[in-house]
Amino acid sequence: MNTKTYLILYYSIAGIIISLFTAIMTYYIIDVPIGSKMIFKIFLTILLTLPIIGLLSYLIGSCLSQRLFAISNCLNNINEDKFLKEKHEENITDISAIHESIHQLSKRLERSIGKLKDSNQQLNNTIISLSHDIRTPLTIIEGYLEELEDDIVAPERRTHVMGILKKETAYIQELSSEVIHYIQSLETDIQQEPIHLKSFAYEKVCPLLRVKEKVTLECELDEDFTLMFNPIALKTILINLLHNASKHTVEGEIRLKVKEEKILIEDSGIGIEPQFKETIFQTFYALDESRNRKDGGFGLGLSIARNLAENNGYQLYLDTNYQKGCRFILSKIKVTIQSNHP
């Protein structure tokens, strides 16, 4: 028995039972004894209502069977991985809505899978770069340890050698810490809260910064500017950007300000060429080739900052139109909702 026949039979039986019950209860309520004449009237009433019951059962069964068939069809397409194809033209509104919801869900899943692939590739690149950057200090430490073990280090050089070993060990510790921070920045499950930027900057960020003697740090922040952000992430981003600005600004100004709902970090330093606007956000990349062995930078700071920004619904980018030094912009990502309906 197919679905349509089953539904028609089901509603027909239900209609007869309801009619019978209604007729009996009607005569019972009016307190009239049920004799052969009353039974005949009840039977006649049911008989007269059968065409109506049959017609309603047919219509209801047809409608529900069509819906069930459309849902079954849609689920079969999903099972065959066809749910992304734009070929459904259901006339039934709820089925179209189901298909559209699944279509949107599949797109979000594709984007999530793409992000996971990108994150996996980033981690692979990070591990490769880490193994490369850590090789030099390990080689230095191994060489000096062998000299100490073979007792071929002159007494007057022991203090110097121990200083080198401590320096390289500290370098490895700092590098490991930065890599851990980078991996943590890929975590998307974070807690946001409203942050009053001006008080947050003066209490949590500015006291941790040190600028050169000929450099001034200015905060041009609105009294009422508030944003939803993870506090630790925002602190990390601002300190990272302001620290970079301080490192590359010999004299002039470093400014933290808000303009048109965007957070701007500006400096009057050496600036960055436009062709490097995306490269600088790559892991273990720095414009200064002496990054690791001289100034202690690992090229992870901007990668961490961008990851944290994106996890909070913001984008971090370099303003290539700024000519007075360097300007980074932190702005909220605009979500565009696409609809297939006119």
C-alpha cells in the first residue's frame, strides 16, 4: 500500500468514527432513547457524510503524499551529494525552504572545511619554519656542549660560552612561546564581551608600551566607543601593533584612534611598501632579514593578530594609501546576506 492510499484510508476511517461518535453523542445529550429509528437516522447521517469524508480524505492524502514525496526526493538528492545543485523548483513553500536551508548550510560547511584546510596548511608551514629557525640555536648549543664535554674550552672562555648557551636557550624558549601563541590564535571558540576602548587602552595596553625618547604615543579615542571583543585577544592585537610601530619609529608619533567605527594604529616610521600588504601577515615572515638573530622577532606577531581579529569578527589589514608612515586598520567584517528570492 502506497503512502497516498494509506492516508486516504486512514482519514476515511477516522472520519467515519468521528461522525458516528458525534451522532451518538448528539442523541445522548438531547436525552432521547436510541431505538431502531434513531439507529437508522445515525446510519443515514453517516452515509450522507461519506462522500464529504471521502473527498476531504482524498484531498488531504494527496497533499500530504506530495509533501512526503518531495521531502523523500530532497533527502535522496542529499544522500547522493546533489544538495548544492541549483535545480530544485518546488512549488511547495516549506519544501523550498528546507532545500534553501540545506543549501545555505552546505555552503557554510564548505567554508568551514576551507578554513580548516587553510589552518592545517598554516600549521604545516609553521612547523616547517619552526624546524628551520630552531636548527641554528640547537646546532650552536650542541657544538658548545661537545666542547665542554671534551673539556677543550679554556677556563677564561667558560663564562663567554655559558653566556652564549643561555642566550640560545632563551631564544628557543621565546620561539616556542610564540608558536604556542600562534596555535592558540587559531582557536575560534572564544568568549566576547563589551569593551570600552578608551579605558581599556589606558588601563591594559598603554602602561605596557615603551617608546623611544623622540616618539610620542597619542590615544585619540571616543569616550563612548564600545566594541564586542575578547579582552585577551584585543590586548594582544593592540600591544603587537603598537610594539611594531614603536620598534620602527625613530622619532615622531604613534597614534591609536577610532575613525568611522574602525580602530587605527598609525606611526610616522619607515612604512611598508604596498606589495608587502599580505606577505607581512604570513607566519615567520619579516621585512627585516635579521629578524630572528638580532632583534628577537619571529614574524609571528601579525599572523597572530590577524587570526585573533578574524575570530572576533574583525579584519586586520595594512592601509596602503597611508603615506606618512604605517597604518593598520582593525574593522568589523560586514556580513552580506544573499538570497535567491527576488
